[in-house]
Amino acid sequence: MNILERIHADFNAYLERFFTITPDILATVSFTINTDEQKAQFGDINSNAAMVLAKHVHQNPMQVGELIA
């Protein structure tokens, strides 16, 4: 398992606990974790998880993003 796969797995576990998302819902949603090649040396990553989860938790994506951060 490489570092991005590990981050993705840990992020999934965090979202499952924090938002009380069931594993079956997590299995139906797909989000990505991206790295910016120009900022790779800083460990910069981003994700579309707030946009994807907002519908399932019935909240504004901005609010979901703030909760994740």
C-alpha cells in the first residue's frame, strides 16, 4: 500500500466515524484524493469529498468541508 492509498483508507475511516456514514453508503460514493504536482514537495493534497458527501448528509458542501478541515 502506497502513501496515497493509506491516506485514502484512513480518510474513509474518518468520514465513516465523523459523519456516521454506513459502509454501504461509503461503497456507493466515490471521491478522489489529488496531489498538485507543483506543490508536491509541501505535501499538498485535496479531495472532492465535501461535494460528494453533502448530498448524503443533507448539508451544504461548504459546511461539510469546514467540518472535514
